Amino acid sequence: MKLQKLLQILFVSGSTWIIVMNAAIAAATPSGREREDLHSQIVTGEIANLNELKLPATTAKMLVQTPTNSPNTGEAIAITSVKANPSEKGVEIILETTLGDKLQVANRSTGNNFVADITGGQLRLASGEAFTFRSEKPLVGITEITVTNSDANTVRVTVVGEKALPAVELFDDNAGLIFAVASTEVATQPPQKPPASEKPATQTPQETPTAQPDDPIELVVTGELSGYRVPNTTTGTRTDTPLRDIPQSIQIVPQEVLRDQQVTRLDDALRNVAGVIAEFNAGPAVYYKIRGFGVADNSLLRDGLPDPGVGDSVELANVERIEVLKGPASVLFGLGSPGGSINIVTKRPLSEPFYEVDASIGSYSFYRGAIDFSGPLNESKTALYRFNAAYRNSGSFIDFSNSESLSLSPVVSLAIGERTKLTLGVDYIETRDSGKGFGVPTVGTIFPNPNGKIPRNRNLTEPTDNVDGTTVRAGYELEHKFNDNWSLTNAFRYGSRSYYSTETRPDSLDADNRTISRSFSIYDNKFTSYTLTTNVVGKFSTGSIKHQLLFGVDLNRSIGAVPRYASGDAAPIDIFNPIYGQPSGPFTFEASNKAATDSFGIYLQDQIALTEKLKVLLGARFDGFRQNSQDFIANTESSQSDSALSPRFGIVYQPIPPVSLYASYISSFTPARGTFLFGANLDTLFEPERGRQFEVGVKADLNDRLSATLALYDLTRTNVLVTDPNNEDFQIQTGEQNSRGVELSLAGEILPGWNISAGYAYTDARITKDTTFDVGSRLESVPDHSFNVWTTYEIQKGDLKGLGFGLGLFFVGDRPGNLQNTYDIPSYLRTDASIFYKRDRFQVGLNFKNLFDREYSEIGYFGGRVGYGQPFTVQGTVSLQF
């Protein structure tokens, strides 16, 4: 143990020193603005290689007249990102790559078009996925700028001038290749400052470009972005919208963070989101709270469609990123929880061949293998595929607790003509959990026990307990573009989640403080869902006001069935000297029921740009549902129906392009469904839950590298479902709860190679009206304060290029263990770390969780029990692309 502690201290000290020193060196390195002029290196007959050039770039006409060296014959170099930054003369298009000196540029002109072919390169994300870049009318006199893969070994940059050949300069920078594009007005006449009283004339987009040199650039990117910062999302509006234009807080865990942390479970990924915590609930899964309120099944989304009944059976092998929408989302996604929604965005087929194999091994017999294969199925690339598969087998620090899972996820995308695309996908997941722990008493963990401290590996269930689950999804997405402004999307998904469990659960501790009573149950649960959604998106203008209109219809059917649930008393056990395998008593309670919920929703949304600085979001949705339920034991049937109109309003003001001030109001509406349709007596239907939220905030994009959001909110919900204090297998409905708080998030790149993802949440969540619990009581498992910081630094130059280090801090404050507020679960600070090496298509890494082996209680259970957090663990991963 002393050696282990020494290694841990040395690791943190060394990593911190290297991160600080390299960051300091990077900060002292001249920026791209200080690069040397390329002009003196242009000679008649050829352009020198970029690594030989000393001085600024060249204009388009000079480059057009100059031939280039012979093409590269080696493997294509990845250009991992394309960015657009405003400049004094126009805009700079940055093609990010660490091997820019090995690329060669051939240039030509066709009419008013400047074309540069970059030989030896490919637009390819860190994940291997190809993408394209397009900016429409970014400057006066410039119609369009595109960056695309011309073939398997060439990237083409095209700048289309409106009336003349554009002026383009080429720079070689540490970040990659930079094309500086000037406005044709800037290029053809000396710059003139207009009088203060003059204003540009209002012109329609059809006549002349509306963008000015300092305006923000509107990007259209096909594929996924790399890095810690994701600028656009569809989760907040169901349209591809910049985060800064959405008047609601959204936080994204991108692929780069998932890879750097080597995340394999959803709960580990969500540690990176401010205000999200895991909570225990009945059944085989871990569920989550956002802004103090539980996320119900119908607020778990996959590619924007409801994905109910999955719990923690989310395999991340085919996940591109995780998007968390804070607050109600009923206007977009229908019957959902007011706390927020979790949208799992999956990987899509690629147009270029991509093959990746991952292998991981870690503490407590953790083994995992995964493959990610993708590419075209025909020469014309109209048929693409992607196949993800993963197998995991792991033990646990908890005695005789094991977990095993297998997932298979094939996807096929078909181009049907130039304007229509059909995507077909299937997921199949099998899980098996053995000896799943249900926590240990607070007396002996949080509070002293005269018999001693309960060890954190203690399991008070039985080695024979099992939970076997199967999840199946199948569906399609059909996209059709009528023209550049109008499109239609139709999607369908079938989902099935079934599990059969035999579980022994600890209950209350006897007066001797060492004997605990237990119960035994068998649970057969089946959940099936059908979702069909159709929406139309259109862009148009009314005078100078721009609109993006969304109209859609959703149809949903879900069936939750419990063929059999039975429970009885199990033999008590000594928590300090457990003897397993004692016989259980007879079943004393049985239940069998089924509930079907049919819902219909119609919604309308308008994103209105009144001016370049002032934007309004208006939306409304009408929902109706009907539930039919059967209690097979009592031989009774019942039904209920309801409907609601859910409005949404938001406003965004951008005093300068990188900063957005916003305010919004939104409401939610959702019925009880599935397992928790009934109360404990199985004959009382729950009322629909309703919610409403007010939110104000500030969003900022700092140098197109860092994004920050500060949000203040007030969220109220009524008819809340909570665990029945007399029976953890059922729920009861309380009156009203309120959550108000402050959230701060930060994500992106501080310096080249230095990335950060951080968040802080202050959450004051309390009962405001109730007949069962005291008004003013804090909501269980919700800390007042929590924060997360994860940062990595990767060396950019020299012999150690590709070597990197990561450091993470995760803090959760004191939180109530129950709604009665009889005890608090203590706060904790967990430290994680990593060391990795990335080189071309090879990556190897070591990840350390709970680096200082801090003993803490992570989660609260029914009946005054807590679950220990993981002790010090190590996980090693090797990834190979070919």
C-alpha cells in the first residue's frame, strides 16, 4: 500500500509539472498571427513545399499561375477540423492538421472560382469519420466557400467570387493550413470607414451577400466535430442550430471526452455534466436526476427519439456524443420529465473505409473489446454501412458482484437520388448482472457502529441473485430535401426491453446493529415501445426577418407488462460475518399487471431572426394520451385520458457575435407510465405530472475555441412520483417540488493541445407543497453544490509529440439520504487521472479512477442504506485504426 501511494503521488506530481511546463511553452510560442511571409519563396515554375516556405502566402492570381510539385504517394494525412475565423480583411479558413508541412497545394482558377487542391490530405475526424465544410455568403463579394474530399488523397478548397476572382492568401501555421479570404470590396479598393451616421442598405440574400467582414460565419458541416467543444446541436430545437442561438442550457459530452476518459458506462459519462447525478431506483438500472428532478424513461432519447425502458443498459460503443438538455423538453419530444432530457447521438456510416479495434483491461477483472467498422458498400458510395460491437466482462470491488454485456449495432445508409437518404439501424444488447449489491446500512458507514466499520466490499444480497436483460431496437430515418430551404424527415423506432431478476435486498438493521432483515423477490418485466415521428423544416424570410419553421407530428405507443412479481421474507444476515445460502420464506405478495399508453403530439416552432443580434424562439405543442391498465390478480381494468397544451418562448440578444444573452419559459406534461402507473394498492391511477421553468443566462464563444454557459433557473413540478416510504417497489405521488439554481459550464481548447471540460451547479431543490412530507424538506440525493473538471494536455512538438496527460476532479456536496431529511450523505472529492500516447492511427492509454483511494458514499438506497464509490482502479486501453 505504501508503494501504491508513492506511485500515485509521483504520477500526479510529474503529470502536473509536465502539463504546466508544456502549457507555458505553448503560450510563449509565436501565434499564427506572427508567421512569416511566404511571398519570397514563390519561384517561377513551382511552389515550394510548405515546410520550406518562410514568408506570407500568395494571392489567388499568383497561386493560379504557379504549378506544383508531384503529388504525395503516401497515406493521406488527416485534416481533423475546419474552422472559420473573422479577420480584418475578411475571413480565415483554418484546416487543422499537425502534418501541414507534408501537404502540397495545386491552385487554379475557373471564371470567378479560386480552387486549391491539397494533395496527400483527407478531411477526417479523430474518430475517422469524413466530413465537409460549407460557408454560404460569408463576405461581401464571396458567394460560397467549401472544403471537401475530392478523392481518397485530395482535399479541395473552393472560393466562389460573386463578380471577380477572390483574393486568397495561404499561410502555414502550427495549427495547419490557413486560407485568408478577403472581401472583394476590400481587395479592389482601399478600406474606407463609413461615416457614423451611415448604415448599410438592407438587401435581400438573393441580390447580394448580407454578411459583412466581421459578421459571424454560418457553417454547414457534414459529419461530427472533433475536440471538446461542439458548437451546434439538434437536441434543443430539432434543427441544426448553434448552441449560442438556443435560449436554454445544453451541455454536450463529445466523443473526444469519452475517449480520453475511456468511458464505457453512461453514468461515468454524465459526471461531466453540471447538475446531473445518479440515483438508485427500483429495477435493475441506475437512473439520473437533472436539476434535482428524476429523468423518467420517456426523457431518455436516442438520436432525438424516445428510448424508454433502457436504464443503464446504454452501451457506448456506438455512441458519438451525449447531449443533455436542461429543463423541460415537452414541446419537442412530447411526454417528458421537467428536469431535462438525455439524448444519445449514435455513430453514422462513413463514406470512406474506417476500421478500429479497441481492447481494454482493468482492475477487478475488467475486460472489454470493441470494434468499429464503416465504409461504402458500392463504388458510387450511395450505400454506406457502420457496424459497432462490444463485449464486456467485469467483476467488482463488491463481493461476488459481476457484470457481463454484449452489444451489436449495424447501420446502413442508402442515398435514393440526390435529395433523399434512408438510414436503417438495429441494436441488440444482452446484459447479465450477478450479485448486484443494494448498499449497506448507514450505521457502520456514515454513522459509527459499536461493532465496527462495515467494509466497502461487503455484499448483503446472495451470490445466486441474477438480473438478465435483453434490449432490442430497430428503426429507420428517411430524409428528403425538397430544395435548399425545405426538408422532410420521417422516422420510426421499435424498442423492447425485458429482464428477469431474482434479487435479495437488505431492509432494516436490528437493535444489535449487526443483524439486518432481508426480502427476496422475482421480477419479470417487459417493456415495448413504438415511435413514429414526421417533421418538416423550412427557411424563409418575411421582409428582412428570417424564419426557420418546424412543424411535426408524433405518434407513440408503449406497453409495460409485469407477468409476475412476487416477494417474501429472506433469511436475515450478519453484516459483519455474513453466511450466504440460507433458505428464504414463502412469497407473501404477488402482482401481475399491464398498462398500455397511446399518445399523440402535434408541434409548431419558429426560430425568428428579427435582426442579426436579436432572435426569438416560439413554440407550442398539443399532447393527448390514453392509458388502459389491467390488474390480473384483482381481475380489474381501468383507463384514463388527458391532454395539454405546452408553450415555449425564448429570446436571444447578441450584443457582439460571440456573446448571447437569453431568457426563456417552457412547460412540460407527462403521464405516469409502465411499472409506476399504479400506487401501492394497484387500483389508484396516478395523475399526469406537469412542470414549468423560467431560465435566464449568458453564453459565450471565446476565440472559437472555448464555449461557456452561465444559467439561472426556477423549475417547478407537480404530481411528483417518489418512492413509497413503506414499500420501495412502488411509488406515491406528492404535491409540488421546486428547484432553483445556478449552473456554469466550460468546454473547449485553452491552448493548442490543452483541453478542458468543466462545470459547477448550485441546486436548491425542495418540497413546496405536500401532505406526506414536510414542506421545505430538501429533495433526496440532490447536493447543494457539485462541480467537475476534466483537463488534458497533449504535447504538440518534438520527440514526445503525442504524449499526453489528463487530470479530473469530481466533487459532490452533502445531500439528503431521504425525503424525510433524517440524515445526509457526506460530500466527497474524487480525483481521476490519465496518461496516453497518440500517434497516427494508434493510441494507448492508462486511466486511473479515485487516484488517492478515497473512501466515500456515492449513492443512497431505500431504507437508510448507502453504496460505496469505487476504490482506486486502473484501466488500460489500446486502440488501432487501419
